[in-house]
Amino acid sequence: MIEVIRTGRRKTAEIRVDEGSVSIRVPMRTSMGRIDELLHTKGEWILKKLSRQEHILPVEPRAYVSGEEFCYLGSGYRLEVQCGPFAPVKMFHGCLRVRVPGGSTHPHLVRNALVRWYKQRAYDKLNQMVEQVSHQVGVLPAKVEVRNFKARWGSCSSTGVVQFNWRIMLAPARMVEYVVVHELCHLLQHNHSKAYWREVERVMPDYRECREWFKSHGWSLHV
């Protein structure tokens, strides 16, 4: 079953394959004939995506105890959980130190503290990276936001607001840069046309490798 989502906010169609389900978002007046044509054209791609997701191993649940490894910009850091009053997460000597009441007996508190830390790091790092990359792209976004997206790494609105999934902070820095370039180029071309990908390639010639990395490893970026 393929879910068809009609929206007045889109000018082009978008097909998504997420957790074994397929959906297509189209402008309000798109005919079913046109939708069938689009799905037929992308049929092989959809099957490959579904096949890849079926073979992905389930993500191992976290215990949020000392010794577990968490990534930041592609590097692994050992978790150190302490019992005591709430304190901001600290990174030092290859460790992420978390202090919460009850320590590891309250894993949800440990996770919440880590998520807050990643989100703050994302806000600081992404604003810095956007400022650097925007000069290369030749654009200036109206605003940078950090969001909790489920199935995408970033978005760009018609008003110039760029948003990023905080989970990309777990990926290597080059992959984070790719997502930044990807969204900033949408300020020039608000689609995925050939002209759009030429803009991406102009700034990041190896963008195809980065895109493939997310297809293969994006599922593993979780806290």
C-alpha cells in the first residue's frame, strides 16, 4: 500500500521510503494518472530502498550506563554516568560525563541529558558551519533551526529558514557539511532538478559519496 499525500505546499512530487512504507507527496491537483506514472518511473528505486531497509539490522537498544559509546562528529566517546544533582553534560578526555539523580537507575534522564547536549552542540556547530558554507554557496539563510525530524536530515522553507536534524551531530564532520550544503543550495533551487545538483557539486564535488554514506549508515545515527 502506497500512501498518497496531497498538499498545497508542494510544487513537485516527492517519494519517501521509510521503515518499510512508501508515501508520495504531490501538489493538490496532481492526477492519479500522473501519480501512477511517477511511481512506475521510480519503481526500481523504491524496490531497492525497501530491500535495503529489510536487511538493516535492528538498532540495539541503549542501556545508558557507563562504558557505552556515543559518537560526536564521527568520533566515539565513552559514556560516564554519575549519580548526583543535575549538571550539564561535559566532554573531556574521550568521555561524555552525565550527572543525574539516580544515575543509571534512571536511563531516561541520562538520555534526556544527552539529547539536550547534542541539540546545543548542533545549534552551535551548524550556525558556525552555515556561516562558513553560505559564502561558498552564495546565499544567506533567514534563520537556522535545529529540529527533531524522524525521517530527514534537513529542510529549507520558501522563506529562507533552514532546519537540521540534531542527530547529524553523530555523523562525521564531512557528512554534516554535506547536509548543510544540501539545504543551502535549496535557497538557489527549491527542488532536486539537475540544476540543483549542479549547484551542490559546484560547492562539494564529492557529494555523491556523502549521499551514499547516509543511505548506508544514516539508520545508525541514534542516541
